[in-house]
Amino acid sequence: MAFADSAEAVEALAAEIGENIYMDIAKWHLYLGDAKLHTVLADRFYPMLGNGTPSEDDVLKVLQDIPIKLGGGRQTVSLAEMLPMQCQVNLMDLLEEYQRKL
């Protein structure tokens, strides 16, 4: 995978995240692309990929640091709490595969 610049690489990573990773809300799947969270994650993960694949703890820390407001902001939970465990595993796999292609 050859990118002209890092912005193009971040956009490609964001697209992968947006299409494949979702929040589970009352058994509904809200994909991160639809929730406009894919670029936030790509911006945070892309620099980490320069040092190899991020560890599970690194990924979890990023997910925990992203607040999701519910009920018009009356409650806030972390993105980590909104992603099913399988999506977290899929995110790790996605990052590993993406890093391999860089």
C-alpha cells in the first residue's frame, strides 16, 4: 500500500475503521463512520503504527479516552464501553493488517 502522503494514509485507515467497527446500541450497529468517529481514531492510531502494531493496552487506552455523550450530554461513557468485545478484537486485527501494509 503506497500513499502519496500521511494525510492519504490516515484517510485510508479512517475508511477501514469507519466501515468495519461499530458501537452496539440496543442491538443496533452504529458504524463509526456514520457516527463520525472514524477520523478521530485514525488520527490517534496512525502515529502509533510507525512504531509497529499498537498493543491491546494502547488500543484500549485510546478507546477509553474518547468520550461518547448520551441523552443530549446528560451522560458520558467511553468509546471502549460502547464497542462489543468482538469489535475491539476486529480493530486490533485491522490495525495489525494495516501496519503490515505500510
